[in-house]
Amino acid sequence: MKMALLRTQLYIDGHWRQSSDQATFDVLNPATGQVLQACSDATAEDVRDACEAAANAFASFKKTTAKERMVILNKLRDGLLENKKEIGQILCQENGKPIGEAEGEVGFAASFFDWFGQEGRRAYGQVIPTVNGDRQLVCVKQPCGVAAIITPWNFPIGMLARKAAAALAAGCTVVIKPAEDTPLTALAFAAVCERVGVPHGLVNVVPCSRSRVAQLGRLLCTEPLVRLLSFTGSTEVGRLLYRDCADTVKRIHLELGGNAPFVVFDSAELQMAVTGAMAAKFRNTGQTCVSTNRLLVQAGIYDRFVEALAEAMKTTLKFGDGSIAGNNQGPLINRKQLEKVKSLVEDAVSHGAHVVMGGKQPPEGGLFYEPTLLTGATKQMKLYTEEIFGPVVAIYKFATEEEAVQIANDTNKGLAGYLYTNDYQQSWRVSMALEYGLVGVNESLTSTCEAPFGGFKHSGIGKEGAQEGLECFMETKYICFGGL
Ligand code: ADP
């Protein structure tokens, strides 16, 4: 792996450096199991330095105009797009996703710098009509301060960009802690920052190993210099961080797990529903928080749908090393994830699920799991409540709309839900009834920089993307001018 944007050191205050105790951790290629690089393993001292650098940079950055910040964001957009191939390659190698999806993700990341660069210029305040003639009431928006950003491995540049672009547009500076499985993509982003001349201290990247993450995560939550924490990851870790942020009363955004229902009603356009289900399930080998977790199919279309989905899975899915053209199902990210998928399928089968296809690892083994189709899924199975995060479809049969809505909402998660129907009143009724932050009607790829992304219930707090994504990184200050 020899590339111009490949970095393995920490990026603090515009400089590359080893961890203060010289420790490193291995980054693996999940498709081959081989070590790609040894990455610097940040210490508490390094993270404190990063926070200080971000706080020092904030003192001047907060005074810049939105237009000046837009110029920086535009440079980052262009830097990402110009290096899409190389960053895509790094991403593909450490994450395992197919190269086309990896490059697509870099484009997705660039779209946030484009969007927030412009949106920052529309962070309007307010003049509130006064009731006292000698006063004027004015509200202005100001950046929160230093933002700590903790990102997951499933979209190593997409999630980083969705947070960092909004933060920088608002005038915040950032300390990014990428996931231990995918630090190289985040460091490639830092290399782009350096290349396009982002002022020192605005963006700091401090990867660390799994063994240090609890300590460093806690530090970011408790460090007084950090004013806001933005996290995407598991609900379990999100809860922990939420608690840890209490003492310093940090602003917090959480994008946590989902348990997405994908409801196919009798009136649905069969092929459209199958295409939607394939995309909602198999993108990134099922490892997204908006991936379909429970596929609910109405009795009248059930047999035709199962048959058509099985056919689509057989003819279009090809697993293997994502860097090889034609493969569209990469490996799972790590052993823990593979074991989880295996155990969820075993549990479903032991509770009566029928394996239409897959249900095991392929002979090649490694971290690959065969695309799997299970029918006869029920509430008693663990995959009814737990996020599968793998290429496994579990189909539940239902009879009525009320039943479908009841099952769909029978979870404490509420990120994304999908419905396929040709009944126009039903599409509105069900969209309104679903307790989800994102609803796709006859569409399963809904994420875009212009629209708000975020969950209900235990799926999170706050929105990313859209105007609301910017708002999250800003405070409203009310100024009362008296004695006029
Ligand atoms: P997953 O189980 O999908 O890997 P995690 O929630 O564990 O999801 O990981 C998401 C991000 O949270 C990663 O950057 C990971 O390093 C980080 N993380 C994991 N545990 C902690 C923790 N205790 N404190 C702070 N960050 C953590």
C-alpha cells in the first residue's frame, strides 16, 4: 500500500506525530486478514494536546465569516473529489467494501462540504418584535466551540464528513477519533486538510486502539475544553458517552443503531420492492444503521416476493475481495461481527426460521458470510430486536396494515423505515404512523446532504445534514439592547 495520502501518524495542530508512548496498533484488510499498516495509538496526553490545539484554533476561527469558512469547505470538497480514487482505495482496503461503493462514499463525503459551505451562509439570526419601546431583541448564531467527533467503521469518510463539514461551517474546530478498524481513511482526510491548506488546529485526528478507546472516549466526554460531542456508533456505547457528558453538560448528538422495518404491501410494484430491498439490505454487506433488519411482507404478495428476491440475490450478489471488480459483497468488518451474524442466524433457525439460501460461511471462510435469505421469521428470534449488520434477510409475514405498523413500531429503535405500496392514501397513513426519523416510500436509498438524518427513540439525538445539521453545532445568543 503506497499512496500519497496514506498516513499512519496522529494529526495534531497541523503536524504529524507518533503517539507520545510510541505505541501502534495493526490495521487489517478484512478481505485477506493481512496487516495493512501499523497506526499510531493515541494516548491521553495526545488527545489533550489535540483538544488544546482545537481550542487555540477556535479563538481565531470563531471570528471568521461564513464566507471565509465556505472557501475552506470548498477546498475540502475539491480535495476529496480530486482524490476520490485514492481515498476510495484506502477505504476499500481497510473496510472491505466494494471499490465502487468506497469511491461513492468519498463523493457522498464531498457533498457535505459542498452543502454546509453554502448552508453556513444562511445561519440566520432573528430580530424579535419588542414590546418595550426602549428595547430591541436580537438573536444571533454562534459556534459552540470545540467539537469531539467519534466515528464508526462502516462509513469511515461519510460519517466523518457529515459531522466535520457541519462543525467547520458553523465555526467549530474538531478533534476526530475514528474507529480502530478504519483509521487510515480519517488520516487520509487529514492529509487532504494539510494539502489544501486548512489552518492548523481546525482539524485534529487521533486514532487509538480498542484497548484505549474507553479511556480516551471518557476523556473527550469529560474534557472541559470540548463543548460538544458528536457520535455515531452502537446504542450501547452511545449511552455510555451520554452519561459521561453530563458533568460538563456537553451538547450531544447521537446517531445510534436502528432496527429498520421494510414493509411490502400487497399493492406494491413487485420489481420495485425487490430492487429496494436489495439496496436496503446488501449495500455495504448489510453493515449500515439504515439497513433493513425486518422485512415484513403482506400475505397476498408474499410467495411472489420471496421468489423474486431469492432470484435477485442469486443473480446479482457476488461476494469476494471488494478491490476486485465485479464483487459487490465484501467481508464483514471483523471477527466479532461475523460471530454475531452467525449466532443470530443459528438462533433464528433454532426457533423455526427456514433457510431459503445461504445460512453459512462460504468454503473460503475468512470474514465472509453467504448472502442469506430466511423466511418464517418471528418475534421470538433475536434478530427481531437485534441489529443484524450482515447480509441476512429475515422475512416476516403479516395480514393487515394495522399489524404491519404494530410490528414495525415494536422496537425501541427508530432510525429508518421503508414501505412499498401503490395505495397512495396508505403511503401517507403508514408514513405518519411509523415511529422513525427517516421513512422511504417506494425508495430505500434516502440519505442525502440536503435532508435531515437522525433517529427517534433509542436511535439517537439530533439530526445530521440539512439545515438542522448545522444548527446542532451552533448556539443561539439572545441580545437585549436596552435604554434606546
Ligand atoms: P461497533 O460495535 O459497530 O464497532 P461502536 O459503538 O463500538 O460500534 O464503535 C463506534 C465508535 O465508537 C468507534 O469509533 C469506536 O472506537 C468508538 N468506541 C467504542 N467504545 C467506545 C467507548 N467506550 N468510548 C468512546 N468511544 C468508543
